[in-house]
Amino acid sequence: MSAAVVSKSTELENLRDAWRAQWPQALALWSPYARLSDPIWCLNSQDAHREHLTSSFAMIRFSDNAVVLNLEDIAERGLAGFPLEVMAHEIGHHIYCPGDLNDHARMLVRVRRGLPGVEQHAPMIANLYADLFINNRLQRHHGLQLDRIYARLGDGGRGGSVLWRIYLRMYELLWRLDRGTLVKTPLTDGQEGDAQLGARLIRVYARDWMKGAASFGALCLSYLTEAEGNKLRMAARELLDSDGGGSDGALPEGLSEIEGDENEPVLHPSEDPLVVGDSAEPSGEDKGNSGGGQDDEPNSKDRGGKKTYQRYRSVADYRKLIKQLNPRASEEDVTLRYYRERALPYLIRFPEKETPVAQEPMPEGLETWDIGRPLTEVDWMESITRSPHVVPGVTTLARVYGDSPGQDPHKEPFDLYIGIDCSGSMPNPRAQLSYPVLAGFIVALSALRAGGRVMACLSGEPGKSIATDGFRRDQDSVLRLLTQYLGMGYSYGIFRLDDMVAQLAARHRPVHVLILTDTDIYSSLSEKHGEKPGRKNAQRTGWDAAQEALRKADGGGTMLLHAPAQMNAYIKKFEGDAKLLVAQGWRLAYVSDWDEVLEFARNFARQLWEKK
């Protein structure tokens, strides 16, 4: 290692020690009670890359609220003399704006609404917007020298971004700096006016910055062509310290639902009475929005003349938002998260089978615990008593239990088989809201929450089907399968029930069979497959498969069938077939619009199992 490398390493270590000594003071600038772990100090680009700090010299990581600093980059940019400015700014993202990942996502939603057509630039604009609030407070209230940092960056040689010059002019106005301190290239009258509007917006919404986010986006909109967006990113690249705040894997919950204020029309700052000073009445503070994405389900009915709003984002809008928070999030993960969020409010009471007397465990002895068994089965006291030197699989012991009659009744949850039509007539859940899949999530999550096991199958036949590997308790494998898509065939294949029957043990818990399909299932029931057991040359039909599955499952069966708008005509057309299914023990439910599935799922357990 050369002397120059050793010298540079020593300088960076000394810089780290000097900055570390000022960390408590940086925290105290925000609050004497502020608590935040020490920064992660990166002494070279390799350390910074490992911490996902790639463009800026500092950042706040929302998943663990860690401040990450690239001291090598800081020293090369001549910012070694600004420890309080840099560290207090990052702390401000944790304490003030946005505060946490959830509020960062909410702010991003609102900025996106102010940038229709150029939403791809929303993370960058949201980052710059948050910086304005933090820097203004540190400069004006605590006397830090943020202006010197921006003066070093300057507007010359920054890619010729007009929006960057307007942004710097906002700081000149906020900090009452002489014109030209930060912006060397003169602005036009229109650009000067927008800079003044932006500065006033920051002052007005300093205590409620969330409400000004959409307006700030609208202020930037007229400048944000694709070329200007690229120039602005080039100009501000070192300062984008919260852009992609969830890129380390953390994502907030609840983003599928549209908040009330998102339904309010976006006001340009020039139209906001609070900003332009035409009225003291708050603008849009207690109202809701018309942007933020359309849901596939219709609006609720208009009652009493009150305006109604969309409640949920569409799958596409949700995916775009999540991808901006975490570009590495997979389409499968995003889709699963969306349907899970949509399903949670509708979870139902899943049935249980009650037996008169429970069997209580009674300890009967000890046996050797082998590797591969759950670690919770180890009886550590007995194992250590046998030998103070613990050797897994040799000296480890597990308690053996038998059963003795108990006093209380025993409740055993039903298991669930759910078959979903995945033919070409069904929507792709990753492209648009699929109500059959949403209903599947509701019922599957309810069964798993009750302690049951779930087997899920997607079928588009003739063509293809996919299913879980038997009945599962792990939520992930079941839900991931439900978000797949086949898009082939014409109906759910009734003979897929044979696969479910094959998974049933000789003695098994009751299984409720739920099939979500359309009236094409009646054609599938008439198909023939194989030979009837015990009847030579007699072919087995879909009716036989349906009856055998219901009998062996021993937990009842439900078919939810989608029929077109002329539903009564269709029900009458298949009246004979429907009576045969009911005679077998199936419960039939019809919907003409798929959004009625939510009401079906809500009443599913109550109608089937609640005691009268």
C-alpha cells in the first residue's frame, strides 16, 4: 500500500472522528430529546455502494432510519467543513420532512398528482421539495450555512437546467440573499414569478408540508419536459438523498387506499389563496381529490347529494407508485401486496368443527431430539442435565407427550380448497383488479388466520392448471399462486378436484371447497374423463368428479358463478343443471358484476356456518 493511500485513509479517519464529535450537536438542533443511532461512516465508494449510497454524498435510509455518509465524496467536494449542515439536514429528513417511509410515500403520492404525464420525475421533485423545508429551517432558525454549500454547487455547468435555477432562486428569496448569490444566470419575469410563488409556498406550509406537496409539483410541471427532467437530475444529483427511499426493500402499508384529500383538485400555487394572499381561508385543507389513480370498481352511490370519491388505486397506479419507492420490487411482490391490502378489511370468521371432548397433552418421557425437528421441541433443562456439552442430535432431548381426555370442547378449523377460473374471459390480476382473485385472498387469509390449511388451484381448461403442493399453512405460497395468470381455455376444469381428493389423508379435517368461475362450468360438468370405478365401459363425467370431491372433502362446497347482465335468463337456462348440483350438496351463488364478489365474501362464513 502506497504512502499516499495510507495518508488519505488517515485523513478520512480523522475527518470521521471530527464529524462524530459534532453528531450530538446536530441532533440537538432539532430537539434535545432526539435519539438516532450514529451515522454509518463510509470511507470509500465501495463502502458507500454496499450501503446503497450511489449518487449523493449523504442519505437517510428509511427502513432503519440510518444516516449514511460518504466521507471520501464529502472531502472531494470540499464539504469537510460543513459537518453540522450535512448531518443536521439528514436528521431533518427523519424528524421533520418526511419523517418516515410512510409519510415519504404519502408525499410522493401528492407530488405525482401535481405532475400528470411526467410522474417519473416525482421522486426527484419530492426530494427537492422536502429539502426546501429542512434547509430553510436550519438556515433561518439555527444560523447554519446551507447557502455556502449551494454556492459551491452553483448554477453554472449544471446541465443548463432552468428548473434548477428557479429552485436556487427560491433559496435566495427564503434566506433574503442578494440576487445573484446562488443564481448567476438571470431569470425571465415568468421564472422569477414562479420562484417567488415557490418560496411563499414553503413559508405558508412550513407546519403542514404534506398539504403543499401537490401544488409544488404543479409549479414544476410546466418546466418538466423529458429533457428538462434529465437536466435537473444532473444538476441536483448530489442532493438526492431520499430519492427511492424504499429501495433497500422496506415498503409502507396502506398505499392501495386513496386518502380523502387526494380527491381534491390540485391547485397551482398562483391559485392558492394562502400563497397569493387573497384570502385567509385555508385552501383544500378539509377537502378530498380527483387524481391519484382510478380503481376498477365503481364509485359508491351518491347519497344525499354528497360528492363521492374513488376509494382505492388501480393495480397499475399502485405498481407505479411502489416501483418509484423501490425500483427493485418485483411485479409478483407488488401484486401480492396490493391484493393482500385490499383483502384485509374483509376477512371473515372461518368455520371450526367442535368435538365434545378435547385431548390434552400429557408428558410421558424423553427421546433424542434430531436435527431437522423444530428447535422449540428441545427440552433444554433435561438436555443440559444429561450433559453440560450440548451436541445437537446426540445429547439433546425432546419431551414425548401422550393425550388424556380434557374437560373443554375441542375446536378444529376447516381446511379450504379454492379453485379459480383462470381462462381467457377472466382478468389478469396484474393488469387490472380481479375480483375472483380478491375474493380468493379474503377467504384464504381468513382460513389461514383461523389455523386452517389452504390448497389453491388456477385452472383455464382445456389448457393448463397450476396448484399449490397440497394443503399449505404458509401464506406466501398460497397468495403467490393466486396472483398468477394463465389466460387460456374457457372455464375452470372440474376434474381439477381430483387433485384435491388425492391430497386428502385417510383421516382429515373437514375441507370446504370453493370454486370461483362463470356459467361455463356447466359445460365442463358434462365432459367425460376416464372410467367410472366398478362400472366397466362407463365413462366418468364432471358430475361424478364434483360429487366425489364434495363427499370426500366433508366440509361442504360453494360455487360462485358469474353470469352476464341478463342473469335471470342464464339462471333459467341452466336451471336443471343447477338443481343437480344443489342435490349433490353444492351451494350456488350468482353475480352479474364481479364487484359483487366482495359482498359475497363478506357474507360467506355468516351464511354458511353461523348458528341460527
